[in-house]
Amino acid sequence: MELNSSRREFIRKTSIAGMGVFMLPGLVRKVAASDRLRVAHIGLGGMGNAHMRWFAAIPEVDIVALCDVDQVHLDSTMKTLETLRPGNKAQAYKDFRHILDRKDIDAITCATPDHWHSQIATLAFKAGKDVYGEKPLSHDVRGGQEMLKNLNRYDRVFQLGTQIHAGDNYHRVVELVRSGILGKINTVRIWKTGFPPDLGLAAYQQAPPNLDWDMWLGPAPLSDYAPQKCHFNWRYFSDYGGGVFGDFWSHIADVVYWSIQPKGLKSISARGEKAEGITDVAKWMDVDYEYEDLNIFWTSEPPNVPGAAARGIGAYFEGENGTLICDYNTHEVRIGGELVPDLTKVPVSLERSPGHQQNFVNAVKSRTQPESNLEYARELTLPMHLGLISYQLGRKLYWNDKREKFIGDREANNLLSKEPRKKWDLI
């Protein structure tokens, strides 16, 4: 399927890019013990291993612990770490709470399924640890609210794992949009192609002995084990993820919300079609967001605008004077319908990132917030949750932006939070 291959290719490329940023000969250096950051990695699937490789390539980081509820993942990642950091002293855990209990750990990374994100991050803040957390920020609106409250209360640092945010392309798009060269932006279109895989019928069975299925489920509703619902494919079940929409929203909407910082959301209207097989997320999903003076449209196929058809993912800014289209690595500007190849007159105004993970490390040491900080990440993620709720209910919803509540809709407001299983309600 296109989605599987594109996501795996993204992990491969960003892993290589992350290694390249920090393994240049001039950057390999010894760092004093007093200046080292002790990091633990929680969740060791594809993205969790990318986390481990990225941080292993940063000289001032010591990887002191690895954690996963699957012993196979844990053993495999420990072997990989040994090849990257021979003789390392990292300890292995199946329960992340043992990591939070350790006073000698400064920060964690979290690459678990979405339904665990906010609990682990919030507990880490309370334990005095900083967090580099995978997107999406949380699995519901309340989770993000709890994260922000506890980050501020315990004076912690957080970076959302939107690695593309660190690239020069997104920085340049933000500079161009903010420069005013396009005029006032009235419409933005964002899209991601690709469908969830057809996983067929559920093959319910006893969980393998290497996997703690009850803890894997954690705060999610109790369910029998089926291999189709677990590693990688979990994102196609609403108890654990948000489908293609939830998987990619934060990556491409990031450049939009960073560029124009939309305020005053008024309504959300989603429509779509359920995916085939046992999954319960959308096969395709379109969402209209109405702001006070802006419309944002998410679609599951490229819009009918110049340059979109060749891009499987992208953002298209429509201004009074011109347009800008971009994806992760490229952008094009048209003024009066004509392509503008030279935009050097728009000055460089944003400081470039030292690398997404290095940005986090620097922020932890300086006790400042990094680029993809929690306050920004929550504003970015909130519309995603609202789009999923509108799709689930099958109707247009009206939003009070100041109160963060739906207007006159108790059913929709009840979906702003997902009640965790009592056993795993750890906050």
C-alpha cells in the first residue's frame, strides 16, 4: 500500500538525515561528563528505533535505558544500540514506570502508540523528566490539556516529533508566507493521499509470550489480542490511533499553523468513508475548518491547483496576490499565476535548526522551549481531534475557541476525552 511504503520511507530517510546531521567528521567530539544528557527511550518499534539512532548520534547524549512491552523489540534494539555505542550501560525494561522512578535519567523519548502518549508524557513531567514525544501529541483533547498544565507546573521541556519542522524548506515557506508577498491568505488546502491497508478479518488468539498485551492496551478499552491490531497496524484502529488523517496531519499541517497561526476556529465539518476490513478508521476523509477570516480544507487527494497532482502530500496557500505550494522538501510560488523562480528579495529571518533532536537537547540544557514546543504542538493538534470527532458523529460541529468546547452539543463534548481503563488511569 502507498501509505505503508511512504511512511516507512519517511522513517528511513529521516533516520539517515538525523545520522548525517550529527556524524559529520567535524561534529564528532568528546563531551565532558558534567555536560552529558541521560536519555531513555520508551517504545521501540520503527519510529522508536529511529529515536534511538538519532540520539545515539549526538555526542553529549548517553542512552541509559530502553523500554518496550515486547521482549523481541527490546532485545533487537539493545543489540542495535550495542553496535552504535559499544560497551554502553543501558538497562532494559518492559514497564516504563521503572524508568520514571530513576533519578539519574534526565529525559525520555516516547514512540508508543498514540493512546499512551499523553499519560507517559504527563507522568514523566511529574517525575522531573523532559520529553521528546512522537506525534500526534495526544489521543484526545483532554490529554493535551493535561500535558500543558503539568509541563508548566513542573517546569519541563517538551519537543513534538515533527522532524520535518527542522528542515530548511519549512523554515523558508514560513518566511515567504509571513513576508506578505502572497498578500492576505484567505484559503489553505492540505492533503495526504493513501488508504489504510485491508487487514481482513481479525485473527483473535492468545498473545505471544514475548508481548505484555494488557500493558500494550493500557488505557485503551480491553480487547482480545489479534496480530492485525498490534505493531504498526494499530494506527488503523480508533482506540489506538487516527488512521491516515491522524498519522500525517501534524507533519503537513505544521507548516500551515507555523506560517499563519490561525485563530478563532468556528466550525468543523468532516465527511468520509470507512476503510475495508476490521479497521474502524476512515478510508478517506475530508475536513473543512472555518476560522474567523480563513478557511482550511483537508482532503484525501490533491486539490485541483497547479503543482498539486504530483505531490502525495502538500499544502497550498491562496493569497490575494499569489499562491505557494509545498511539500516536505520543495516549494513553488506563483504571483499573478506566473511561477517566480527567484525569491531572494525575501530575506532569511528565521534561525535555522541545528537538527530536531539537537534542538531538544539544547533546550533541555538551557531550560528553554524548543521549536515544536508543547504549547505550539497543542494548538497544532487540536483541530485534528475535532476533525475526527466530526467524522465520527457525521455532522458539522460548532466550536467555542476560548472555552475549547463544542457549542450546544453534549455528545460531541463527551468525545473530547477518552475514559481510560481504571487499571491504567495513572494520572
